[in-house]
Amino acid sequence: MMRDHGEPSRTKAVMRSLVQHTPQSGTLPAALRVGVTVALPLALLVATGRTELALYATFGAFAAVYGRRPDGSADPRVQVRMAVVMVSSVATGVVVAASDARTWLGVVATAVWAALATYLSQRQGWRPPGPLFVVFAVGACSAVPVASAGEIGVAVATAAATATFGVLLTVASGPLIRRIEHERRRRRDGRRDASAGPAAHGATPIPPPPVPARQRRLDVTGSAAAAGLAGAAGAALTGDHPYWASVAAVAPLSAATPSSRLLKAMHRVLGTVGGLVVAGVLLSLPLGSAGTVAVTAVLQVLAELLIVRHYGAAMLVITPLALIVGQLAHPRPVMALLADRGVETLLGVAVAVVVVLLTRPREPTPAR
């Protein structure tokens, strides 16, 4: 009888966890900063007729999502470090893309970078945590053929330029963002809150407790296995975008606990399904290049606002964002694109669930 009563309660708990959101402060300035970091380079590429470089520009700009402080500003030192990581991952991808065996070499490269990025994320306290952006960069860049060393150089230089622009924008906008957030809090909380000063609101959050060495090794191994197995399955099944499966596989693994990882996997699937509907609508519209850049900027801002509050809701805009940027650089038939994204996501999440179950911490065996 107790089991019968327990099942509905567990179901209700799962449903509640799917809709719970996390309150955040200072996200609008950060979202606008990242939106500008992504949109301005894309607008420049459209204006100069070089939209084939949009992919590399976007991945360089993704360094700007790291290092956010509670007041919406960001630590430029963290972003410099992440710029090196993102540009290096782009460079790896485009070098692999020069090979005729790029599909399978790309799978190997994403697995290696998944392990490295997971290790660095845990040691350096990346925020957001995990290897997602790095795996995405390596995989996506390895899938676009390049024909010469000159093309490789241009791709890497594009990523480096946008990453540098993002850091400079962070430095330039930091004082203004801190002042705006300080005034907002002062008006909200009164003079008592203002007496703490802007530095208090812009302080770096307390880092999470260190991950035990054994769990760290499991996480690194699990990320590599998830990226590699999902990518291999995607390459064997569809062959066009195996890195989407790799990204979907490593995304849930950045959560802190096995239960939160499984929850994030559910968010990934449900959010992607909704995001594919949004993407289908947007990709069917005659936006033109300028309209596409504008939509990309709006989606990027929305993604930054939502990702810290509710991962599933964020996927509603992240999914069309990724597809629209890809279409801007290298157009493909829309329906095939949407189908591939859905299949690869399901593959990746299935692999992620298996990895979570295999790498979860063991409960101590009770003494007899």
C-alpha cells in the first residue's frame, strides 16, 4: 500500500522539479553584453559578405559568457583564460576539418576536449561549468570542410578577434554595469543596502566545494566517454552533425549531482522539442541576413536571461539560436536540419543517462 502512495508523490516531485526556476540578479546587463558581443561581429560579417565565418566568430564570442559576477559585470581575467580555451578548441576543429576523415577525427577530438575541459572546469571553477561550449566548438568547426592553411588561419583569427572584442567590451562596460546595478539595489533596499558599496555587490561568488579526486576522475572519464560514444553513434546513424549528439551527451553532466544531471537531461529533451518548433517557424521566415543577425541577438540575450533560471526554458531559444547561426554560415534544407537535431539530441541524452548511472558515487556498504 505504501508503494502505491509513494509512486504519485515521486511523480509529483519530478513534475515540480521540471518547472522550478532559480531567482537571479544582475542577469540583464550580462545578457545584453553577451548579446552585443555576438551580434556586432555577425553584423560585420554580413556587411562584408563573409557569413561563412559566422560559426568561428560565434564560438570566439562565447568566451564572454564566462566569469559573470552577481552584479552583471564580469571578470576580464577569467574571460582572457576562456578566450584561450575557446580559440584553441576552434583551432583544433578547423585543423581536423582539413582532413578527409574529418567526421571520425572530429568524434575523437570532441572526446579529448570533453575530458580536458571537464578537468579544467573543476580545477578552475568555470561558471558556467562543464565542457559544453568547448565540445560544441570543436565538433561544429571540424564538420565544416576547409581547403587550405589560409582558411584555417582566417577561421582561427576570426575566433580570436571576437573573443578579444568580448574581453574589451567587458572591461569597458564593467564600471557602468556595476553603477547601474548598485543604483538599482539602492532604490530597492534603501540606504542600508547602499552603505555596503558597489564592491560588495560585485564580489565574486563563493566557489563550490572541491570535487573529491575519485569523483573528478569519474567525471573526466564520463565526459570523454559520453562525447565519444554519442558522437560515434551520431556519425554512424546520420553522419551530418554527430557533434550535436556529443553536446547533448555532455550538457547534463555539468550539473552537480546524479539527480540534477538526470533532471537536466529531461530539460534538454523537452526544451529541444519545443525549440525545434520555434526554429522551424523562424527558419521559414524570409528574414534576410540583417534580420537573421537581429534575431540571433535577441535569442542570445534571451538565452542568457533564461539559462541561469531554468535550463529547459533556455533550450527553447538555444536550439533555434544554434540552428540559425549554422544556417547563416552554411545553409541546409530546414526539415532535414530539424530532424537531425532531434535525433542527435535523443542519442546524446540517452548516452548521458547511461553515463550518469555508471559514474554516480557509490553508497557505502553497511557493515555486517
